[in-house]
Amino acid sequence: MECILGLTTLENDKIKSIFLDYIVTVDFMRRKDAHEYLTHTWSRN
């Protein structure tokens, strides 16, 4: 991946890893919420 906004490769990598951590965390939370939502919905019936 090229340098974005004239940042150094090191800064780019740092930003990319933070971004990836964020995506993974959000994805995990979404799955967890979906799972809890489904279990609550099923247990009510």
C-alpha cells in the first residue's frame, strides 16, 4: 500500500493496525450482540 497523505511507512503501518483492531473489535461486538439478540428472542417464545 502506498504512502497515504505523505506519511512514513511506519506511521502508515501503525494507522493500519489500529484500523484493523477497530474493525475486528466492532465485528466481534456485532456478532456478540446478534447472538444475544437471537438467544433472547428464542427464549421468549
